[in-house]
Amino acid sequence: MKALLLILSIILIAVIFVQIGRLTELSSKVRGEEGHSLRKNNATAMWLLIFMVGFLIFCIGSAWYYKDVMLAYGPNKAASVHGEQIDSLFNWTLFFTGIVFVITQVVLFYFAWKYRMKEGRVAKFFAHDNKLEVIWTLIPTVVMAFLVVQGLIVWNDTMMDVDEDDDYIEIEATGEQWLWHLRYPGADGVIGERDFRLTSGTNQLGQDWEDAANHDDFLPDKIVLPVNQKVRVRILAKDVLHNFYLPHQRVKMDAVPGTPSYFIFTPTITTEEYRQRLKGHPDWEVPSDPSDPTSDPRWKAFNFELACAELCGQGHFSMRKIVEIVSEEEYEQWMSEQTPYYIQNIRNTDADPYKGQLLDYDIKARRGELMDAFNDVRDYEDPEERIIRLKYVQFETGSARLTADSKYELNNVVDLMNEYKSMTLELGGHTDNVGDAGANQELSQARADAVQAYLTGKGVNASRLTSQGYGQNKPVDSNETDEGRANNRRTEFKIITL
């Protein structure tokens, strides 16, 4: 009903204006056409001056009112090194174009008033004016040259690629309707190779699992970066045009299918520091949820974000991702908590070209497990509490022959012995309760002896080692299940002295 009344009101106003126009025409015929035209032009010229004043006040006033939101003034300063240059270039451009805008609007409407039709006035004709043409050409040329040169300087600084000896982090962002696939390198610092022909339901990015660099890459659900660290972002797209846009860092680059691009930037302020910058500003002290007056203020709920600045389809809005800028320590902590996609989803599946094989990543991970276990028990005083299971020391079935992969775990033990010169160990062998107890006792002793022989063969003094077979006498799990019996078949070492 309200919409209908509004439409009828607009129609009625239009009819009134038409009728006023017709009455004006009739009155002009009565009073005389020439006098009417003069009065009409005077009125129009005056209204144009009034409009000019109102228009300029509106433009300048609205720009000032919305400067913090639309023009990134106030607390919304650039959060990256190159962003400060871009903002400076924007300010210079706004300065010169603002002057031109005000002058041209004033001249336009002033001339409309000054040169309105008057009785007896005749337009002056002149072919050209050299002085006017020089001024009209020279001033824009100088201003444009300044802006272009400044723009080229900023462009070259912003778009320059990294050098080989630069200290930087490289990440990857791939746009797809309607999400971003983010990829980080693991400990090796290298992003693995991709091939679109390898794309599948379990391999959305087409990562080549035969490339070892892919084995520690991980795919987080947000961007986390350390402050004051140069970052190179690989930018790609799988389907249509997207745009990698970090508004606060002044990062914006198209993601084009089949044409990889990049952007390099250095964040200069953490998320928490930026929140403190916003704190206290009236626009940021209001509730973050307008429907909940008790919600946190906007500044406290603020996050940097990644968006798509290309209209890539109806789900375009859902491509928003959180961006966290943190300290170096927080970044390292976050990195240590990530799990490689290959390890979590591909390792030892049918898609894994190295199924059943031991990789460098596995060897490093196993070393880390052993060192963590050692650090957990090393401070205990009772040797019975300083027992560490050698999870990856294994033997061929029913024998004391070490498997080939056991050497990696035992080499870690050798490294420990070399680091702690006074440490002495008891090597213990254990079995489940399957078979004859006496045979199990002999087998456990033979396996403990085999471990001792390997360690002494690597240079560990035999006086620092003893071996003891416990057979089936010290189970750590139930012998009623396959899993329990597997846990009971184990090799351990006990730290006697440290």
C-alpha cells in the first residue's frame, strides 16, 4: 500500500509540473515572448548558481563525512609497506583532481550566469587565443606528468618480483566458484608442483604427489602471516576470473585461469594492533551485531579479510576468508600445528605413489617423536619411569632379524648416546603370550641382543648397554585382541643413568 501511494504521489507531482509549464506558456503569450525569455533566463541563471553552491557543499561535505569508510582515512590506514605508497599516490591524485573539480564547477555555473541572454548582447567571436591555449595545455601536461611519474614509481616498487636471496614466505591462492584454495609450503619452504590433469575429488589442486615438495604442503582455511615479513602470493584460478583482494593491505590482483600471477607485500601491523588503532573511534565502538546490543564492539570483532573483487557469479560473496597478521612467535606456533594434506588425506592410500614406502618426512617425524618422548621422561629420578618404547623398531616374523626401516629409529638412539656421553641404557625385548613361554623368552632376549649389536656396531661403547629379554611377562595391554598383542610385542630402552 505504501509503495502504491508513493507511485501515485510521483504521478501527481509530474502532472502538476506539466500544468505549470502550460500555464507559463499561456502567460508568456499574454506578456510577450521576448520579455518572458529574459526573465526566464535570469531565473535559470540564478538557480544554477544556487545549485552550484549546494552541489559543492554536498560533494565536499559527503566526502568528508564518509572519508574514513570510502577513502580509507582516519584509522583505516594502509597495513602494508607498499600500501602507504599507494595511499600517498591517491592523496596526490585527489589533491589535483579536487582542485580541477572545484574550479571547473565554479566556472561552469558562473559562466552560465554571467553570459546569460541579455537584451542587446551579441556573442563575441574570436578564432583562437595563443595565450589561453598554452595555459590550457601546459598546466594539465605538467600535472599529468607528475602523476604518471609518481604512478610508475609506485608501480615498479609494488610489482617488482623477489630476488633469489630475499627472505620471504611464499603462499598460493587458487580461486574457484565460490571459494579460495589456500596452500602453504611446509618445513622445506617450497610449494610443490601442480598439474591440472591430476585434479580429482581428493586432489582439488592437482598436486603431483611424486614431487616430494608436496608432501609437507598444507591447505589451511585462513591466511596467517607474520608481521614485517615479505610475502609472495601465487594467484591462480580454476574456472572463471577472480580477484585476490586484501583491502587493508592494498593488495589486489586478478586470478586468471591458465595465467598465473603474483603479488608481493609486507604487512606492517598485526591484527591485534590494528584493533587497538580502531578502538575509541565512534564508528568502531558500536555493537558488531546490530541486532544484539550486548555484542562485542566492532573494533574487537575486527579481522583483516581476503575477498574476491571480481563479480564471479551468484556465490561471489562467499569467497571471504579471514586473514590474521601475527607475531613471528605466533606464526611459528601456528605452523607447527598444521598437518600436511598429503599426510592427512593421501598417505598410503591408492592415490599415493609411495604407498608402503618410508619417506624423508616420515623419518623426520619419527625422530621428532623419539626426542619428545626422551624429553618427557629424562627428568624422572626412578629408572622405571624413564622407559621409552622404540615404536619403529621391528623384526621379521618369528625371528630376531631387524627390518631395514628399523635403522632410522636406532640411528636416533645412537645420536642420543653421542649427545649424552654418560648415559647408560637397558635394552628390553617383549613378546605377546602366543606360543611357548620359554620360546618367547628366548626370542625377546635375542631381539634385545640384536638391538644392542646394532648400536655397538655404530660406535656406542658396549659398557653403556645391557640387554634383557622379558618374554611375555610384562604386557602393557590385553593379549585377548590383535591390537593388544601387537602392543605387547615391543622393544624398549630404560635410561639407567643420564
